[in-house]
Amino acid sequence: MKLIRVGEPGLEKPAIVAADGRVLDVSAHVRDYDSAFFEAGGLGKLRGLATGALPEIDLKGRRTGAPVARPYKVIGIGLNYADHAKESGMPIPPEPVVFMKASNTVSGPCDDVLIPRGSQKTDWEVELGVVIGRTARYVPDPGAAAAHVAGYCISNDVSERNFQLERGGGWDKGKSCETFNPLGPWLVTADEVGDPQSLGMWLEVNGRRVQTGNTRTMVFGVHHLVWYLSQFMVLEPGDVITTGTPPGVGLGQKPPWYLKAGDVMELGIDGLGRQRQTCRQA
């Protein structure tokens, strides 16, 4: 099942994408795809709807929002692809590198990305996003983690490398700028995705392919990450984990190059759709 939200910011309607590609409005049955929805077993309710009676939404000219409403937490995992760690000049971490992105970084999959004021090194990162479906607190082992995953979506973990790496302290300053986490276009439920460790992924800047990877090369897989994080914090329904990026980011180019106003990013992950963002100055 594919969950999608359609409408202008703050006015999105929850919908589903049917097997035949039609977008069906479920707002008469579901208020929004938020923490309360997942906590109350909303996915099961959606599966029980008679889709033939649902009104259709024409997406032409309509904005698609992030597939989950503003989450309580967005948790990032750094250096989670060995070849990306190498291009960043950093060792492969013995444990997951964890940082936070402000929850208001979340934006629609085709919304503009704002280059922050004072930015020198705004960068791209195609990532697999994991959406939590059930509260995860001290999950006993990675094998039990799958039961806590609602589904998956594309994340562009936009990062400002000067803020992140050269301005002291932790990474959050370079990860939490406005619009720095386009999500979607859909949330695909875990049962439909199957194995999250076999998904091809790519990203292009101005039509130039810069990232090509596969989730199979993650250092720490999805279920390990959910288990690991639950030992340090409570993962709540609707929380998002961005799981790391393959090589090819601007920081790793020879020589490095970065985004500027007018640049266009396009990215995709197998089975999860694609995104397109235009950069503009904040």
C-alpha cells in the first residue's frame, strides 16, 4: 500500500495510491498520517476500506506533501555506507553515527530546497527513509525490529557541510536548515517493500548522475538501526529515520562542488518513486 498526502502546506489530504495508479482520497476516514494514526492501527483501517467507493484525486497541478505529517523526531545516521565514509575521509564507524534533524526540515518531494544564508557547501544525499509504526522501546534484538516499521520512503538528507563539519560542535547545524529533508512522494508499507536491504538508489544534479548505490551496502541495516536507536531513545509512531547515503555527494567530488540557486536535483529509490527539487536562495 502507498500512502500519499496531497495539497498545499498545512492543508494536505491523506490519500492512497491504488494498484491501478489512481489516487484515492481517504480524508473522510483518516484525519492525517501522523503519530496518532499509526499508534491507533491506522494502516489496518486503510486496508479495510472499500476502495471502489473512495473519491479520486487528480494530481495534475496539485502539490504532493511529505507522506507523513510533521514527525516528533527525525533521526539521521551518518557514514552508514562504507564507500561514502571513504570519500568523506572518515573511518567506518564501529557503531551507528547518530544525529538529529529538526522535524520542520520535512518538506514535500518536489518542494524547493532553500540554500541557507551564508551557505558555502550545500550538499545532496539520497537516502532510504524509515517510518516507525509502533512505539519502539528497548527492542530486544534486530530480529524484533521489523514489527515496529510502518514503511519506507525516499529522503533527500540535504546538508550544509561548512555548518556541519567546520563550525564546531555536532552535525545538527548543517542538517537542520529549512527544507533540508524532502520526503516522499509516497510511504510504501513494509509488506509491499519486502527486503529493505536490496533497493537501488540514485541522484542527479542538473541531469548529471552523481549517486548510484544500493541499500545492500549499508554498514548497519534497517532492523539493526531500529533496535540500536531504541536502546537510547523511544521511537514513536511517525518518527523518521534517514539511514545514510551512498557515495557521490558533493563533498566527495574531485574537486568538491556544491548546490547553488537554480540547480535541480532528481532522485529515486526502487519501488519508492522519485523526487525533483529546484534550489533557490533563502
